[in-house]
Amino acid sequence: MKILIIGGGNMGLTYARSFARTHVTSRLDLRLLARSPERVPALAAHEVGTVWGTPQECVPGADILILAVKPQDSAALFDTIAGLVQPQQLVLSIMAGVRIATIREALGTPKVIRAMPNLPAQIGMGMTAFTGTDEVTRAELVQVQNLLSTTGKTVYVEQESAIDASTAISGSGPAYVYYCMGALMDAAAHMGFSPAEAELLVSQTFRGAVELYSQSGLSCQDWIAKVASKGGTTEAALKAFGAGAVREGLMAGAGAARDRAEELGK
């Protein structure tokens, strides 16, 4: 299986390293296309596959093309490779906001899968939602899911609109977590802890809470009930969160992210 990753940024290299580490393809069959011939040496230094500086020789021979450039560079990419893409090739796009219909029209190819990974994919803890066109076979979907799963968990969605929703939840989600962590670190510092102490208190609390949740069959509300005794400190905090509409604010933020994802795709 010959895989060509177009784009040598964070996500392109993340997938290249994951494929190499898990041996889903050989190093000889794993290829990367640099933005220009001048960038080949820098990309080749990562030693994850064969690096090309021009598309003419590497695009037609690939079984799977992975589009891993920034969304704003998609038009230029399409202009560069449109005449080289073959109908039987499978195109996997991880470009945020770029619609399947746009990719199909620009490249003239029927087999397109669109995926939305997130930042923790860099450490094999990512969450990726994906969907594909009707022309993509079940075997090809499984093949792509195996590739995406090298960076973490995956979920297949029937409708492309769910990709925008996943962008709002898992794609942007790490930033929401860091936002909450930052707020609690600021609170800890305000209470007299040093920055190092505040970071340790908050980061280990988040790590432990998520792991505890993952290892159980309990819901978030179940765990809240276990922590929050009547008349206690946790209940006082939860009442303050309610008064400040923290829950509603987070839900509204996720909704705004989804709306923006939809706008970017138009």
C-alpha cells in the first residue's frame, strides 16, 4: 500500500511517524510531498519515508493520497495536483472546513474521505471522526480507519455535517480543557500556591479524573455525586458554577465552534 502524505506540517508528520511506528506500510511505500524542492532536506531529516519535492512522479503512483495542508492552502494544492490524481485513487483529507464536494470537484475524483483529527494525535491519544463518499468501499473505509487509529481513537459518521460537530467537540476540545485548567491554575495561584505547585495540582487532578472516568462505567453526574457531599466544598463550587452559567457557557462555545466550522466550509 503506497501512501503519499501531502504536507509536512505537524499533522502530516504526526501521521507519517504513526504509520512508520506501527508498520502499516513500509518506509519505501510511505512518501511525503514537500511544499517545494527547497524544503525536501528539512523534511527528509525526520527519516519517516521518501520525500519528494514535485508532485509529477509521486502523486500518480500512490494508492492513498492524504491531504494534510492548511485549509487556506487547499486551492493552490488543488491547482497543483488536479491533473495528476487518478479516479481509482483514494483521497483522505484532514483539512479542516474543506468540504468533500469541493475536493471532488477540484480533483475530479469520486473516492474521498474527510477526517477531523485533534492535537493529541501527536502522542497517540487523538480522537478522529471521519466519513466518506458512496464510492468508497467498505474495505477501503476499514483500511483508512486502521490508518487513522494509529493516532488514537476513531469514529465513523454517516453525515458530513457530523464532521463540523466533531470539530466543535473533539477538534477544538483540547483548547476548552486547557482553558479550564488555566482558570484553575490562576485560582490556585490566587490562593497562594507557586506557579509550579498550581500546575502540578491542576494537571494531576485532570489526569487522574479522566483516567478514573475512563476505567469505570459511571457517568459524569455519577462521579460528581461521589465527590460532592451535601453542604460541602464541592457543592459550594458547583453552585457558583451554576450561578455563573459555566455549563451553559461551555455549551454555547461548542455551538459557536460548530457554526464557524460550517461557515468555513461554505
